[in-house]
Amino acid sequence: MKLELRTALELKYNAFIGETFEELVFPEGMIEIPGSLCEDCRQLRKVVLPSTIKRIDVGAFNGCIKLEEINLPDGLEEIADDVFQGCHALRNITLPPGLKSLSPEIFDNSGLETIELPDGLESIGYWAFYGCNSLKSLEIPSSVREIGFGIVSAHDDFRLVCHAEGFHVENDALIDDKNKELLCCWTTQEHYVVPECVDKIACISNNAYVKTISVKQSVELTTEDTFAFDMGLKEIDFKGGATGITKDTFYLCNYPDKIKVNII
């Protein structure tokens, strides 16, 4: 079923939540897509946006598991948090050239296979591509100045290239040079050694490969769930000591009570 809106009506928050139409066409003149408008519309496959759209609000298409086609007009200025979270059928998308930021969790657990980040992009929010297990590569342009933690997680045959000043890639990890912080790690190594240049670890989570982690230097864990969802993790050796361990550091690991943590 196709729903074609005829006029630029003022749609409300979650107006179509859980509806069963397969295609949605918005009229010219609309400026903003409201938050959670089509959340959990599990039959929605195609969305047509007008050239006048400037903003897509929080979670507008969150959980649209069959969404595979949506156009993002050149005039689009903002895509808020969680907009395409859980869109498993979304394989490819073209970002508008004027987009300055990628909001937190924007493509979290989506089906993206390819994406090109536009020159001029300035920031990438946390968990932007977390759980995108079909994504083969990500190239961060030199215009980026701010990167959140956990923007990607581990899966086979993934490659990240970073041209942004103040960040570098080392041993399958993205590192913030100014803060000496490991932001994310996509290693498929069973026995992983954290680069010695870091003083802080934000995210080595959602990893099905790593079994042991060795940290030679003293470090601070900067998120509450640094090693969450590390299903094969059995031992962490903090040779220089560690601070910041919380009750959620090993959240939803297979056997969190059996993980051996050595703190010197």
C-alpha cells in the first residue's frame, strides 16, 4: 500500500507509528519530518522526501526493518539521533553534500554496506555506525573535527581510513590523539593488545572475536559499558592498573562473572 500525502500538513510526533503501508511520499513544502513519525513501520520499503525538507527529527524511521530506499535532498541540513536505527534492509544511502554532522546512533544496527561521508562533514556522533555488520569500509574526511566513541564495532572484512586531523588508526582502533583515548575498536584478533599511546579506553564492545585483552599502561575506562557485548572475552590484563570499572563494564558479556580481570 502507498500513502501519498497531498498537502504539507502539520504532522505530529509518532503519527504513523506501527502502520503497515509500504511506500510513503511527502509533499513539497514540508520542512521537517517529526520525531518517531514512522517508528516501527515494519512494512515500509520506500520513502520519498520533498526538496524542501531541512530536518528529520529523532527516530523518524527507527525500526523500519524493511526500509530499503530513501532520498535525502541536497537541502537537508540535519538528521537527528536514531533516525535510521535498526533499518536492516537499508544497504546504501547518499548523504546530502551540505550535511555538517552525523547524529548519535543515526545508523546504529542498520544494514548499510556502503556509505560515502561528504567533504565538509564536521562531526560524527557516538555509535553512528555501531552494529552495522555489513559495512565494508568507512573513510572519514579531513573536514571532521569531532568523533564520538563506538562509531563502529567489530565484524569481518571491515576497513576504516581516517583523514581527520587529531585522530589516527592503530591496531584496528581509532584513537583521539589530543585525549589519548581509544574511541572504538573493530579487531578480529583473538588476543588483542591495546596501543600504548592511549591513556583512556572508551569502547571495545560488541566484539565476537576477542578472547583476551592486554593493556600494558595505566588506563581510565571512560564509558560505563566499555566491554559490553564482548561475547568471547575471557581475560583482561591491566598490567599498569585501571580506573573507571563499573557494574556495567561487562554488560551482557556471555559470562561476566567468569571474566578474569587482572589489575596491578
